Amino acid sequence: MKQLLYVGSSWAVKSFAETDDATDTSIEQECNLKSKAYVTKLCQNGTSNLDMLDKVKRFGFLKYGIVWLYCEPILDIERLGICTREEFLTSPNSWELRSIANKRILQEMNNLNMPIALIGAHSDVIDCDYENITVINNSWQSFLLDSLNYDYVGADRIVQGWGAEVAHRWMAQLGVSPTKELTDKIIEIFRRWSLLIKEDLFWEVHPTSKATKLFAKEIEKPLYEWIDNL
């Protein structure tokens, strides 16, 4: 039987609701990955892409394929030596710094020389053209918004979904005001998430079981095709 690693942070671990109950689920569960392969779950709450990279390397088996729910790249921006959290918040080039982190992370993932099925989750997948990475769906966030017929006209067109709550948390922790450009990006994402909350597709900053089930149906076919071709 084929063997898979299933990695990511909280978006991979489970769905979220006001209280934990029997409806909690995950992409791994809803796509019934165990019917297609032997699955080892390395996902963990509160982790980053480089944390996941470390866990995969420690696991040590190159014969596995990886189903990877992408985390927010700025979580690793200090570890990558690109800038400090404060510098990210206050730089006029913060989005370019985030792009550098994204590309560095994707390159490190590709360097594993393992087939990766990449799914946009906490962060959308952008600028991804690597031989070992197959993008199954670049944006869980956009999928949910499109299901509401969300009108992007007038919104900031750097609309890719990202983990805006990370930057917002840094603001509070450091007592630093971000640039207007970054503030606008945070506000826009929070506005979108508030729409999803009203439709029971988000709880605070995470997808609900309803959102997880809807997205699993969307990605199941291409994900199965990728597994079949391993």
C-alpha cells in the first residue's frame, strides 16, 4: 500500500468550533486518505512550514509522498534570517519580505526530493513552480469566499489568503504599529473571515467542520489522482 505523510499546522489537525464536539474533522479524515494509502500524521497545532520540514526530515523515509497543508510563511521569517518581526511590521517592503520567505520555504520543501501534494490553507500557495511539488488547490480561503459569491471588486487585489492573525498578534506582543499597506492587508483578510464566520465556515481564525467538508469534496479528485500516480 502507498504511504503518505500528512503535515501542516492547526488547519491540517482539525476543524474548529466554539466548543469541541463530535463534528470536528479534518481534510485527512474527510478525504478518507487511509482508503488510498497508509497515512502517518505529523501535523501539529501552532507549527510552521519549517517546523514541518524538520519533522519530515527526522521521520527519515524518502519513499513517502507528502500531503502538505501550507502554513503562513512569515512564521519562519526570523528563522530564515530575512528580518525580525518588528522589521516585517514596519518595513515599506513587508510584502516583498513575505514573498522571499515563501520562495525560500518552497525551495526547501522541494529539496526534500519527495513528491509533495501542496494545498493552500493558512496561506495560499503562490509562486510555486518546483519539480517535486504538485499544487492540488492554491487557496482554501478563496474557495470558501467564492462559495459565497464574494465580490473582490474594490478589495485589495493582493488578495491571496494569508495568516493575517500572525501579524496582528505580533502587533500586540511588540507594541508596534505596522505600515498602512500591511494594516490594510490585515483588515481586508479579517473582513473576509468575518463573512465566513457569519456563514458557519469559520470559527475565529480557522475553518469549521462545514468548511472542511466542502473543501474536501473540492480537492478529493485531484488529490486522489496525485496519490494514484505516486
